[in-house]
Amino acid sequence: MVKQIRIFLVILSFVIATLACSTGTLNGGTPAPTKYNAVLFQDDFSDPTSGWAIVHESNQIMDYYEGRFRIWVNQTNFDVWSVPGLRFTDVQIQADITKLGGPDDNDTGIICRYKNPDNFYGFLISSDGYYGITMSQAGDHKVIGMDGMKFSSTIKTGVATNHVQADCVGNNLTLYVNGTKLVSVEDSTFAVGDVGLLAGSFDQPGVDISFDNYIVKKP
């Protein structure tokens, strides 16, 4: 089964701006010295001043919530995300992603090699069991290596938590969910950039997602 992802994402750039990470030093999210297999950055979102953007609007919320980071999207065909203002080349990123409410037809996941709102990679799943690696280039959004997001029974559907891992190593981009490798593609468009979190809606509003145990490692 294949789900077509929307081609154009409506994004407000000020929503995804980070607030306090220009130096790469956070209070709750703490970069570590670089070494082989080192933890480069991690955040359990227990400290609401650790630097991720906080937004409260009628159609979207991004905020710390009960020791996690929450994104709520109350608008159709709309994605929002947050980045901590860091810069990496090759990384392995992991996070626990939980649907709190809203439609299962959503998209959520991890960002790597983020340059700006129009250029980055996304490692996405949905709460109805679909997955894909996406690329936004000059605002054109597409799934890489597949004709749409595909279904996998590995993904826990409904109100559930999935452990998502994104490997960005050289030209190789690999998505794992709950310890299972789902897809690996090659792309050389972006070599360096920020990391981040994303959640969005399709035809129904009210997408409510939380993130926890975010960790970036040197692969």
C-alpha cells in the first residue's frame, strides 16, 4: 500500500525558528565532546528552557509538556517543526514519538541536515502505519526512493509510542522504527545541517504528537 504525501507544505518560517541555541550550548539539551560513537546532543525535555521554540497560536502549539516536547497542529495540510540550532554532518538520531490525539492520518518524525525551511531531509512515519524518507529542496517536497509513503506493520498505530531512528551517513539515509530497518536510500543533495522534530496534518486537523529521549550520536 502507498500513501501519497502532499507535494507542497504550508509552513510559517517564524514557527520553526529556535530561540536560544546560537552557541550550541543548552541547559537541558547538552552537546557532548565529539568522539567515535559519542553522544553529540541529547534532550529529554525535562528542562523547559533547553532551547526549542515555544509557540502558542490558534492553529498550532509547540511547547514542553509533562517532561516531553509537544507539537499540536489544528490546521489541515500543515507541517510544523523545531530545530535546536546545531550543525552536524554524519549523525544517528533517535527519539520516542507518541501520538497523544487527533487523526491517525498524520506525519511525524525526525529531521536531519536542515539548512533552512525549504531544504532538509525528513524521516517520517504516520499513526496509521506509513513511513518514508522525504526531501524538501527549494520548497519542493517529495518522498525519496519510493512513489509514496508505504505501509509497515512494524509501526504501532493509533495512540502509541514508536521509537524512530534516522541515520544520515554520507549519502546513505536509513530509517528504522522500533528496531527494524524500513528503508534505506542514497542522496547527496545535503551534506550538513541541523537536526529537529516534525509533526503535521493531512485532511484532518488536530494532530497531537509528543517527543522524548531525543539523542544525536556520531555513527
